[in-house]
Amino acid sequence: AIFDDPKPSKATTCMYKDLSRPQTSILTQLRSTHIGLNTFLYRFHLAPSPDCKHCLVPEIVSHYLLACTRFCHQR
């Protein structure tokens, strides 16, 4: 089966080759959406709402990185 091969693809290896282990972990979590944002935490009853506390829209990765008003100055 496709999941039997434990090696990452060449594209994945190139993308992560210069990153530290913590950086690779965060990037993997962001790409898979399995990261501590409210939409993910809410699925497991670990957050009271899937919405961003600052913008009151679903706190998904694209919102967190590109649109959240909390991070306007950092962008």
C-alpha cells in the first residue's frame, strides 16, 4: 500500500532540508491543519469555540497566517 513506504517524497525532503526539527514540526502541523488553532481544538472539546477570539471568524491556518487582526503589525 502507499502508506507502507516510510520515506518522504523528494519534494518534501527538499522543502524541509534546511529547517530545524522544531521548524519542520510547526510546518508539518500548519500544512496538515493539526495545530493548536481553535478549529482543531474545538473538534476535541478543548476550545469553547472554533472562532478566532480577535476576529470572530473560524480560526483556520489561512486566517491565522494572512488575515487575523492580532498579527497586523507583524505582517
